[in-house]
Amino acid sequence: MKKALRTLLYAEWLNFKTERSLLLFALLILMAGGYGIYSGHAEIQRQRAKIEHLDHLYQENIAELKTKYADTADAGDIGYYHATFARHMPDSWAALSIGQRDANPYYIKLRLLAVHNQLCSSENTNPDKLATGSFDLAFVLVFLLPLFIVAICFNLFSAEKERGTLALVLSQPVSLSTFLLCKLLFRFGLVMLLVVLLTAAGILFTGAQPDGRVWVWLGATTLYCLFWFGVCYAVIVLKKSSAFNAICLLGVWLLLTIILPVIINVASQIKQPVTEGLALTLKQREQVHAGWDKPKDETFKRFFAHYPQYRNTSPVTGRFAWKWYFAFQELGDRSVESLYQTYLSKLQSRADWANRFSVVSAPATFQVLLNAVGGTDLQAHLAFVKSARQFHHRLKAYYYPFLFNDQPFRHADYNGEPRHVYQAKPDKAAISMALLTLAISTAFVFALAFVIQLFTNPELK
Amino acid sequence: MAFVLEAKNLSKNYQEKQALKPLNLQLQPGEIYSLLGPNGAGKSTTINLFLGFIEPTGGMALINNLEVAKHPVEIKKHLAYIPEQVVLYPNLSGFENLSLLSSLAGFDYRADTLNDFLIRSGLPSEAINKRTGAYSKGMRQKVGIAAALAKRAKVLLLDEPTSGLDPKASNEFSELLLQLSAEGTAVFMATHDIFRAREVSSRIGIMKAGELVHELSSGELDAYELEKLYLNYMHD
């Protein structure tokens, strides 16, 4: 058995190295992977550079304000005109799986004004570009690698039968299952070689931290490849023609990588509609604008209920005062608080719903897993938004004493202003869940293949 | 004497069609048995049953006293098979193909021994290291023969081995069969070639519609009489 395995593996190698089309395809996958790594790295580098440039903009803004306002400025002027930033720093693995980092904002410009509108606004991006997604290593592994597996496996049995070499080999003391196992093993080895090469190149080129995630990434990719080998095996054991196998496997690829994920996405939007985003923006806007027309006493009464420490602040006598302006901004935020919490929880529910149903599509599960490894999934974005909101609270905590205690804001006070950087982290819970789902999908597809094999005519002629 | 190939009430049905009616047959070491019959008579079905490529509906096929259906891998250590069209891996040379097949059979031959097998089977020495994709049918047949020689099998199964071979190659093939027979290999051959069958066989069977309708020793009739007998059965 061992000798037969060795011999068949060697024969596979001899055949493979003379098969130019397969060599070319393997080379194309390597090139696509290489470009994916480069492209992902370039995108993340661009984001890093932009985030670093925010410091420059921030300092520039302070310099302008220092010129415009004297050393004893009204904190309201500063709070209104001074822009600071919440920054979402990418994880070192983000370049390998960009995930939602190209669709969601990775920095938010924040002023002391009502926060919810600011959290929801971001720079415009070309929707056509977003629709096609990013070309990163994850894209190559999720979408292209299965095609390579299909290309090297679809005729694994049928070609031998159609060519006539099967009879000659099986007239030797080798069983059909050993023969198929060797062919699958060789191809699996080849695919894993490409995976290891691309992963190593990705880690080295992008500077990804070589921590435990190397094993998670390789383990998940191995499971994913096994899943596709299982799919190929299930079709191969039907013992149909090469043409049938090719069409069938391409159909499965199309179904699992494109059709099902689109259906899940659309269904999640119908099943879990999130309408609160627009509603809270409108409500907050109405509340803030209505603040101009409401009696100042009423505004302050409601404001002091939340900030009793400023109850003894000097009264506003004139037509306008910054503390009155920021008080109704604050009340605008508070009026949509429950709506905002509903908005966040619905976003989360929609993502949970989609993730739960992605169990039917191993590519979708694998993509979720790689994004979780890179800290580029929806969870990472929501955590960043939550952190940005907390940062806004810290800003208010810094500025409100100046505003409501009528303290002058000095140039030196800029130095005490809180700063924000949120460091993306891998989503461990999502990783564990996706790994489990992927393992179950792989086991299921192999069980299905064995059942098919059991009920398929074992005869070779 | 022990039989190296045996059929005991061996039969095969495909749904309603009886491809092979119960067949009883024994071959001793060194015997050459030719099975004559038109296309669809059941000759290839019989060979496929001995190879374990298909499962019998009834009875059993035995190779070296082992039941084929129960020992599908083990029995292949004792038999070699040359199909009508020997198809080799086209990207590998004749030498590499033989090396693969003999390794699978469990033999570790040195390169010069493998070359000897190829030369003994009649493959020109300059073709040994060329890709078999460029080989003629006769050359591929010779690699198949070399694989059978290298396997030192007790039974050689041949399915229309001389079909498409030129007279010289066909004659060389006959000589090789006689040589193998003298060394103790039993040969079971399905063929249309009445002349060649009579020349090399010790026994001949005539098969029609899945049934062995006549069996004779090759010395009983000359080629002309054998052909007449065969045609009589076919016209019935």
C-alpha cells in the first residue's frame, strides 16, 4: 500500500510537470495571489498614510485657530471650528483580507457638535469600485483557489477512464480507492504548497504579525481546500464524463461563491431592515434645529438634568451664547439615543442573521473568518464607531468645563485635548464560530461523497 | 494439477440482458486458451469478470484459487492484462510507463532490467526514452507486453491483442506468447483472429450470445475447418 502510494504520487508528479496547462494555471494562481497581496498592502498603506496625514491636518487646524483666536478664546468658538479625528488603525493582518475596510470609514472627523450625524457621515466613494470589492489575498483564496482545485480535479477519474489508462493501472494490485486517494493527495499537496507559499509571501510582504493567527489562517484555508476537494470527490465518484463533471463543479462554484451569498445578503436586508439610520439623522436634525426656537430656560432645564454640576452657570442674557448652542446640540443627541441603540443592534442582528445562514455557503463562511482574522469585519467597524462615540464623550468632558464655567480656552489647552486611535483587533468569537462551521461543512461534504460512492455502481466498465 | 484460472457457473446479466450465461472453464499453467466470437458475444465481459472490473451476477471467477470478487486486489498480483488498445500515459516515456506499472505490481527493477523487458518485448531501443504519445499502436502494445513480462504473472489476459497489428508484429506477438506459455504462464485470449488462435492455442472456445457453444483442442481441426465451424455457429 505504502509503495503503491509512493509510486502513484511519483507518477502524478511526472504527469503534472509535463502538463503545461496545469503548470500555467498554478503559475496564474501564484501571480494572482502575488497581486492580491500587493493590492491589499497598497490599500492598507494608503489608509495608514491617510490616517497619519490626519495628524498634520489636526496640527494645521490648531495653528489656524491659534492665529484666529487670542490666547483667551471662548471654548465655544474652538468647539465649533476645531476638528479632531477618530482613527481606526488597521491590524497588521488587514492587508491580507481587507474585508469592510474599503466600504466603511476608517476615520471620522469630529467636532463638539451633536455626534450622531458626524458618526454617519464619511467621504464619498465610487460605488462601482466598492461593488467589485477589493482584490486581496483573501479574494484569491475564497474565489480563485476553488476554481484551481476544480480545474485539477474535475477529470481526475474520468480522464483516466476516457483515455484508457485506468484499465492498465487497475489491472495492477491497486484498488480504485487507493488510486483516487493518491491523485487527490497529490493535488491537495500541490494546492497546500501554493497556499503556504502565498501565506508566507503575504506575511513577509505586508509585515503581518507572525502570531497564532498564522495557524488559524493556514488551518482555515486547509479546511476550505478540503471542503472543495470533498465537493470534487462527491462529483468524481458519480463516475460521469469529464464534461459533466466540469459543468457540475462550475455550477457548484457559482452557486456557493456568488448566488447563495447574494441571496443571503438580499434576504438579510429584507428580513432585518435597518431603517433607523435615516430616521435618527432626520430626528436629530429636527431636534437640533428646533433648539433655536425653544426658550433658553427650557433648554437649560433639560440640559442641567443631565449635567447638574453646571446648574449654577451664569445665565444667558443675550441673543446667542455658545453654551446654549452646545446644550441643544447635546439634547439633540440625547433625543435619538434609543433610536441609535436600536440602529446598532439591528445592524448587529442583520450581520448575525447573515452569518447564521452563511453556513450554507462555505466561501461566505471562509470570507467571514478571514475578515475576522484581519480585524476588518463589521464587528471591527462597529467597535470603532462605539469607540469614536466614547471619544466624543471625552471631548465633551474636556470642553464643557471651559464652556459652562466660562473659562477662557488658552493656546496651551490644546495640548490637553483628548486624542483618539482605535486599534483594530481580530474577532476571536467570529473566528471560532466560522472555524467550527467550516469544519462541519467539510465533514458534511465528505459524508455526502461517501454516501454517493456507496450508492454508485462500483463497476468500472 | 491446480488451475490458475477458473470459472464456476460464472454469469453476468445487465438488467434483462444475459451478457454471459453460466460459464465453466479451467486453465492450467502454461495453457493458452483462445475465445472466439463476434462482437457482443461476451468475450470482453468474461475478461472483465476475471479482472474484477465488473461483478458477476452468479457463480465465481477464480485466479490462482482466489475468488476475484472477494480478493479484487490480491488476484491482480497473479495476472497481467493487455487490452485491445494499450493506452499509456502519453507524457511519460515507455521506460517511465513500465517503471510505474512494475512498481505498482510490487517490483523494484533496476533500469537495465526494465530496458531488457522492453527490448525483449520488441520495442526499438531508440524509442525507450521517448514520450509514448508519439508511439504507434504496436509500440504501445509492446510496452504492455513488457509490463506483463515484468510482472511475472501466472495468468495473462488478452483482449483482442493482435487487432490492428501488422502481420510481422502479430507473428512476433505469437512467438512471445508461446515463449511465455513454455515458461508456465497461462494465457486467456479473446480474439477474432481464427488463424492466430489456432496457431498458438492449446484450446479454443467459441462463444455466441454470451454462451460458450463449442470447445475444442487446437489440433482437432485445421484453420480452414475451424473457420467453417465458427461460421456455421455464427449463421445459426
